[in-house]
Amino acid sequence: DAKTTQPPSMDCAEGRAANLPCNHSTISGNEYVYWYRQIHSQGPQYIIHGLKNNETNEMASLIITEDRKSSTLILPHATLRDTAVYYCIVRETYNNNDMRFGAGTRLTVKP
Amino acid sequence: GAVVSQHPSWVICKSGTSVKIECRSLDFQATTMFWYRQFPKQSLMLMATSNEGSKATYEQGVEKDKFLINHASLTLSTLTVTSAHPEDSSFYICSALWGEQYFGPGTRLTVT
């Protein structure tokens, strides 16, 4: 799997958009970008994934650059409950593939 | 849908004893499950891949005789930590593959 680089920590004001960047410059053509988050002492929670098009769901938006070497996860209106470690993972199509977690970004949403 | 449970959620055991952790997919069948370990302030580390009806595949450095994995049905995988030591104290997380990976809530093991 391609490696990813994320900032170790970020702060965000409650109610504002949180933009979490991820670099994956060695991503290959058949690798997806996945985002998970882990709230303290819980299992990881799936957020969103994409291949090359931007994606949006009820939790977040995923913006992938045209060259696919980086992406941004956007939480449009961060709440205190969004405080967590966010993991950006790239991996091949999902059949029988494990997830390899990097260090992630610790997002702290402040009132 | 796609809920994964773990039991117990936390366990304390004495050094030298064995402890079993269960991972269940509640509303789907999973031929493949994964076991992770997470130490405080660290990321998740994959321990092994568990396939229903066959032997688990362990990551390099993970002792297969110490961490016994049994995936006897399409909804249940178990991880048994044998002869536990204090250094085995950790947060153990499983996931089940159903298109995507769905993670359980984790089991905190403390070995005294």
C-alpha cells in the first residue's frame, strides 16, 4: 500500500469547517483513498472513500486532486464530538485487503 | 447495518493466564476478519488476518503460538492471548470485511 503523510494535529473552532489534508504521492492507479476516524478508546469509524472523483456523504466530503497525489477531508460544520484521530489510508480495491494505519491527525474541535 | 461487536469490552487477567476475545459480525457474514493491537498514543497495528475455515495469516513479529486465532464460523472470530504477560496489555480491535472493513469497538486487556 502507498504511504500517506498527515499533519500530527490540528485544531478547529466548533461550527467551522475542518479541512484535514493527506499526501499520498506514490498512490497507484488502482488504489482508493479511505478516511477513518477513531474517537478515544473506540474502534475506528468509516467516514468516506474515493478513487478519483470528489465524494460527499452525510458525514463529510472528500476532495481528491486531479493528479491524485493528495486529498482533503472536509467536515463542513465541526462539532465537539468530531474530536478524534483521523486516518487517511490508501489501498487497492477492497477484496480481502487489510487496512494499514499510519499515525493520523489528531483533530481537536474547540468551543 | 454492518455492525461488529467484541466481547468482552474490557478484561483484567493475571500474568500467566489465557484470555479469549470474541469478534462477531452481527448482521452480515464475513469470511475475512482482521485483528489489530493498539498501544497507548499509538496507531493500530495489524496482527493477523483471519479467514473462515482456514489458518490465520500472522504479520511479521506476531507470535502465532501466543495469539491464537480461530475463525470457526462466518460471524465469529476469536483471539486467545495465551500465557499473558503485562506487556500484552493493550487495546485489541477486530474488523470484519463485507465489501468494506467494519471495526468492532475494541477490547481493553490489562494483565497484572
